[in-house]
Amino acid sequence: MADYRALIANCIVGGELCTYDGGRRVRNLVRLQLDELDIEILQRPDIITGTFEEFQHKTIYTTDLVIRNLLPESFDRAQLLARDISELLSLATSSEVAVFGYEYPDVSPIAACHAIIGQVQHFLPLLPIRRGEVIRSFLEQTWPTFRRLRETRQLNIAFDYYTLSEKEKPIEIKLIATFVLFENLKHTFALEKGYPYIGGYFRDSGGAGTRPGPRKTFEDLLNGMLTSVGMNLDMSKVVHLRNELIHSGIANLNLDDKLRMYQHCQDILREYFLRVLNYRGEYQRYSGDSVIT
């Protein structure tokens, strides 16, 4: 048995516990247990002592995920665990968190690295990311549901679209990325519900062949997706703007109205993700309010 270490980039979370770095105490450690494995998320000290502005828009080695005394037969399991934790941390931080390598002397090769595409993003993260206790609670709460839904709801892809939609781009590009994310979420929702896909449209359950039944519109599926987690919202303005941008590439709104609609969509997505993942705790709305689910 030996210690396993996953190398993670672009994760600028804080710690819950302290370690010593050159004689100074640094709060850079989060300990938790997932899948009956004891896990340490250890931030590099300069990530804790530095400022967000130093790291913004850079690809940076930020984090070690450590599992002590890992059995060699559990190596593949640890690799998947590190991947999935990094995906959840992408959502939590609204940053492009990714595993780029490992160190583990009981396998061959004993270490490996690979290229990644992604940068630190910090503007309005989903969680108060410098509070390690919030990060630990988020991972512990969401882990079972994330593992169950990752494949069926394509959550890794959804989280990628989410971080893409928050990049510093023209507002029209940010809105289009947001609407593509809505498309992805409503599509996987429909598949999960078992709605038949006939003639280019999802249909009511029971439709088939010569009697496909009424088609479900984008708005129908979006409303169904949201109400399934207790979010009863009027999405008509969102759908109208989506149709304008997707079909023409422009929208007949002034800049302030586009920004307000973007904030509204981001607030919806943040709440939806957290409800789907069964998270209960503090989080940040994109529009600026800190709330408790």
C-alpha cells in the first residue's frame, strides 16, 4: 500500500483544517470520506495566501487529492473518484477544474500527466469557496446523487457548459452557451423520463409509430424539468429570447435587458443543479444574493 495523489488544476477553494508550511500555519486542508475512502483535498499554500486576481484566466496546478495507503487494486477506483470530485468542484467554483495527472508508486507508470484545456475563473462562484467546511458539506451531500445521475443526465457535460457560459465573452455568446445548456438539460430529462423520440420530437409517454401523440416543445420540457424539482417558473421570456438568438443570432433587447435575462437564467440554473443534486446549504445567486437552500 502507498499514498495515491491526484494532481488537480484551477481549483481555488479554501481549507477547513490547517497544515504547516515552512513553520507557518496555512488553512489549506479539507478531509472527508466518500465511497468508504478517506480523502484529503490539499491546496498548495500559495493558492491560499494569494489573491484571486493573481490566478484569474491562468491554468494553474492548485490542488492535490490524496488517499493514504491505497491498495493497488483500488487504483482505477481512485482515478474515477478524483475525476468526479473535480467535476463537482467545477460546479462549486464556477471554474474549469480538472485532473491532469497522478502519482502512485504501486502501479506502472508510477506517475503520469496529460494536457488539459481550462483556466481559473473567478467572478461569482456558486459557493463561498474559501470556506472549506462548505466545500466538504457540498461534496458529502451531493456525492451519492451525482454518481447516480452523472451518466444519465450527462452532468459532466452540463457542468462544462455551465463554466463555459460564465466565461468573459460578449453577452450574446454567454446567452447562447446558457441556452445550449438548457437544451442539454431538457434533453437528458426527457430521456430519463422515457419520453419517446418520434419524427424529430419528444412525445408524451405511450406514443409510437403511426400514433406518435402530441409533440413536446422546448418550453414544455423545460417547464417539466423545473417543476420536477419544485421550481414553478414562468419561462416564456427565456424561451422567447432563446428563439430569437438561436434562429437569428441577434436579440431585440438593449444591453441592460440582456444582462438581466442572463442573470435570471444563471440563477435558475444554479438553483436547479443544487436541487437535482440534493444539496441543502448556503450558495450564491448569480444576481448577487447569498441564500440557503
